[in-house]
Amino acid sequence: MKKIAYIEIDTHAEIAQAFIDIMEGSQAFSVDYYFSKRIKDQINDNNEAMFLSDSSMILDQLKGKEYDLVVIGTVHRYFNTFLAITKKYNTAIITHNLNFTKASKLNLMKSVFKGDMIFRLKLWLKEGLFYNTKVYQTSQSLLVLDEALISDRHQFLPLFYTRDFNKIKNDNLIVVIPGGVSQNRRDYAYIFKTIQDLKSDERCEFVFLGKAKDHELKQLEQLSQRLPENITITYFSERVSSEDFEKWMQKADALWCPIQQETEFFSMKETYGMTKMTGNLGDAVAYGKLAVFPVNYPSKLEFIIPEKENILDQLKALSETPFDFYKTYSKEVVQKKLELFLNSLI
């Protein structure tokens, strides 16, 4: 049995959880997980080999373990630490923002003085920000979670599978809009206006499945008072619990994902579907839901549906459209693909 170390001491707990879930029961690999406290607090551990870690201790923890592969879930900080790891071990890095991985020192320096300057100065002065590009260049493999982002340098890591749960038949149409309710990455202004202008006698519920705050929260409060009785909205002013997220995603008849085409990471432009993946892809696969995306979103996946003019009719039709996610995305199928791929990296 081959040995893998999976490190997440930065950001993406949900991807670490996805790796734990898909590797559970693997007969080909054993995995040791190294998580910061913030990440570990968000993980259902499933009795896996899990170690509390941080940037000051991870190198010592890896010493003498003889891993066949070290997977790093996120490199958005601790660049000096991760550079030392990539130099010493067979390393694969999951990349989330492709333009960021090749940013020049000049662009990085300019970005320090934008946004959260104190935090960015810390990355520069203490965490080796200017090693950013070198970390990615030194790593033996760069991984992406969206097949659309594959290139000569970036390989696809099959991770998301469709879970088994009892399908719920709703009395009325339930449309879930997953993700933090912020205009930065999704066009909620468009969603609010579209819902407000809906003309329908049928009952339907729109669930904003992510924390809303500031301007967007006020807009939701106002919107809820203007809607006719047959159209309702559900929203959250606090972080959505895993139980609530699970409940609503299972109940959803379809997903509505108003992805902004362009966003920024570290003050650098990234384009969804071209240099950055949206987590809504993983959501759709995990819960076996057809998802409506903007027309300009570049995707060849069959379960990603370009939005039509009459969105309500489209969502209703999708709620009645069968789609076999298990044929391609059952746990057995995805786990086998993942094991074959990980073997190719060793």
C-alpha cells in the first residue's frame, strides 16, 4: 500500500473533506492528513490518520515518514515553507487560481499595497510571497479540479462523486443558489431583480444557501417583503451549518449559479471556467443536481445548463429532467479513476 501525505494548513477545508471522503476504503493508498486547527475544526474525520499542524511544524512532521506523494491542498501563503517541501518531496499542488501561480514579482509587489495591506505585507516579509511562482514551478505536479482547466502543466484530479441519499419529492419547486451571498463572485443583483420580476401562479422557493451580509442582506430583507405569496425566499445571516447545507442541497430540484465571469484573487484577474474553478461544479456533482449557469460560462459538462430567457420555466423543466450522475460519478468509478491517477504521479 502506497503512502500519501495530504496537507491543508491554509484555506480549502471543503476540498480536504472531499479527498477524505473519496479515499475512504481505498485498498491502494493510506493517507495521513496534516491540518491546521481552523481546517481540522471543519472536518468530519471518519477515523482517519489526522495530525494537527501549522507552517512551523509541518517540515518536522514529514521528516522520516517516506511518503510516496505529498499533496498540498492550497498554496496561497506560507510560500517559504511550501518551497522547502517541494524541493524535498514528490509534491503535487492543487491549484485554484492559475494566473496567481505565474504572477511576476512586480505584480505581486503592486498587489501588496491593495486590499488587506497588513496581511499582504506579512506574506511578503514573513512568509516568502515572492517565492510564489517558484513553489509552483518546483512542484512535480500541478492539479486542477475542473477538466476545463487541463493544460500541458495542469492535470485533472478526479475528486467529486455523487452521494447516495433518498431523493425528496417536493410539493413546490425548490431552487437552491449555493455559495456566499456576495456580489464579488456571483451576480446576485441580477438574481434579485429576476426573482422580483417573476410572473407565475405556481408556488416556488428560492434558497440562498450561503451567508448574506451588508448590502446583499438588506436587499434580501427588502425582496422578501415585496414578493407575492406564492414565491418565497430563504436566506441566512449567519454561516450556514453543514446540516442546513446538506438538507437544502438534498431537497433542491435544481441549482441556479449566477457565476461572475471575472473575479480577482490577490488583486489579479481570474476567469471562471478558464483560470479558476467554481465550487458550484463540485456541489452539482456531490448532490446529483442539474445546474443553470450563465450563457457565457465555458463548460462542456452535460449537467451544466446555459441559462435561458424564461428562467422559471427552465428550472421547472430541469426539476423534471432525469440525469444519471451515478454512471460517471459514483464513488466506485471516481475512486478507481483517482487511484489510477495518483499511481501515475508516483
